Amino acid sequence: MRKQAAFVLMVLVLVAAVAQAAQQRAGASSQDKFKASDNAGWGPSNLLGSRWSIEIVDNEGRPWGSNFLALDDRGNPHISYYDPTEKDLRYARWNGAEWLIETVDSQGVVGPGSTLALDSSDSPHISYYDSTNGVIKYAHWNGIQWEIDTVDIGNRGILALEDDGNPQIIYHIRDDNLIKHAFWNGVDWDVAIIRDNLAELWGMDMALDDQGNPHIMYIEARVVWEEYWFDLYYLRWNGVEWQSELVASTIAPNDGGDASGSISVDVDSLGYPHVAFFDLTYWFGSLLYWHKTANGWIYGRFADESTKGAAPSLVLDDDDNPHIAFVDNYWNYGSRDLKYFWSTGSRWLVERVKNTGQVDWSLSLALDKNDNPVISYDGRFYAGEYGLLMLARGELFRNDNLLPLIANQADRSAGR
């Protein structure tokens, strides 16, 4: 009888809690900036989930294919992106009251694969591909106007800024099978080949450590016995020379082609790299998060079966905890989700930000001063149509919605 009474009491308490949560939701102001995220199927976050606001940034440019996000010192978002209708590079920023949008470059087909960084004055710096001329370009705002410079021949590149505002760019030259690194020395571009005899580039990314040294990870595709084999490499400048390391062989990443969006890298406060990518050797592709330590690489795979996605964007917070945004269910256009994983240091948590099937493969993640996520992405209305440039702002609730992560420290550097 006591057990039955206790059970009945527990049920009544749960029913009351659900009713109270529903009442609180119903009574929430329609003017509330944040709305509860749609987390059906994710347990506790149905009642105690994080809150997200979704807004349209550009409903005219019809952005598609690439966008890149950075936050200024006030937490205002800045986004570079490609307008496929006009074939221009565009730039949008939030000034605290409204979105200000402008065309940076319209000379030819320009803007695919743009990456953006803000300097200490919150002035934007953008690298991007000029497909008309087959070159990498660099644009920055000097306080009065945009200054545009041609860096080198090449395909899509990755930009990062040193503390003094000088840019570093890595880029791929497909015809010559090269990866090159360029940095502005204050007078001119200093260019070096950092990888030659490259079979085929499947994706790359770069981040700088606290000393301004670049850390690069890239995926090389090579044909063996009429099959594609994939190798993950880590390349870094130690202050004196470039050092290269084969991290893993026989991985099978999602089809990133020459885009940088198939892999994402950040560097922690100790100077070790963290990387996120999808590996198709795990049935339709599992999200992998690997990071290096003083004792070697830690290999982690998310055990959740729904992580069959693409376009990961990884950022470390002030405590070196990883945050990852990505497109889930990428292979099923009608049910693509914008999903967000983050670590508290002791457990992984998950949020489904948007699950209306309107998310395309291009997205970018940044964290505000409170380590809350801001995500820019390409949101589509229906199949076959270019979408809108969208922005999601999250206010995280650190609940106990645990997502298992399988860690395996076995050496995967040897080929099959």
C-alpha cells in the first residue's frame, strides 16, 4: 500500500509539474524575444529546454552555399555571405537596432567560401573566392571604405586574424595539388607552400593559438584500388617550421568537395587542436569530435543515431569546452534539423534548434560573452528554392540531458 501510495503521489507530482510548465508557457508574453526550442524526443529539455530566437537577416539576397559569422565586443553579429542571384559578396551586421546589409565586391562571380574575422576595433576582414579570375581575395574595412586585394591564385580559403589584426589565409590550388599559407607582414603577402603532391582535398580548416601560430587540419582523398580512401592530417607552425602529422586513415567524411564546411577546428588555451567532422564509416555518418592532449589524440564518437549530418561548426568556450552546431539528417532533405551539442566539461548536452526541414548545409557558430550560441545558417522554404539568411540566438539551460560520447584512445593512424 505504501508503495502504491508513493507511486500515485509521484504521478500526481509529475502531472502537476507538466501542467504548471504548460501554464507558464501559455502565459508567456508574445513579445518575449526567446522562444522555447522544439525538442520533441529529447527528454527533460521538453520542459526545461534552452530558449532560441530565430530571425531573418536577408530576405532579398537569397544566400546559398556559404556564410560566416563573427560577434563584436558588444555581442552584435556580423556575417559574410555569397549572393548567388547577383553573384556578389555581401556583408550584414546588426547595429543593435536593425540589420545593415551591403555589397562588398560585385566584380565578376565573387564571394563563395567566404570567411570573416573582426579585429580589435571590430572592423571586418573577409577572405573569399573570385571564381571569375580563379583567385583568392581579401577585403577589409578601413573605417571609411572597403579595401580589396588579390592574394594569389587559388580556390576557397580560410582566414584568421592575429592579435595585431594582420590576416593569415590558407587556401587550396586545385590544378597544382597544393595547400598554401599566406600572411600579411605589414607590407606585402608572404606566401609559402605547406603541402604539395596533394591527391584531392576534401575539406580543411584553420585556427590560431594564443601566439598567433596556425593549426590546420585537412582531409585528403586518394584513390586506392578504384576506391576513395581518406586521411586526416594535422599541420601546424611551431614558430620555426611546419610540422605535419597523419592523425587517422581510412576515414570516410561526408562529401565536402573543396568546401571548408566538412571539417571544423579550434585551438584550446594550451595550444592543442580540437576537430569535428562526420565519418561515413558509421552508417550514414556519425559526428566525430577528436582533440589532442599531451598524451596523444582522444577519439570520440557520438553514440546518438540521429547524428547523420554535415557542415559541423566547432567553437571552444572560455573553459575550453567544445560547442558544435551542425545540420542533422542531411541525407533526408525533408527532415533536416539544425542541431547543437555542447559540453559542460563533465557531460554532453543537446538541443534541436530548428527541425522544419528548412536548413541547408551552410552554417557558422559563434559564442557570446556568456558562452551562449549564435548560429547563422541558410534556411530554405522548400525543395529546389534558395532560402534566406537566418540567425538563431540561444540562451542555454544547463540541464541533465546527457548525450553519450564513446571515447576510444586506440591508435587509428595506421592505414588499412
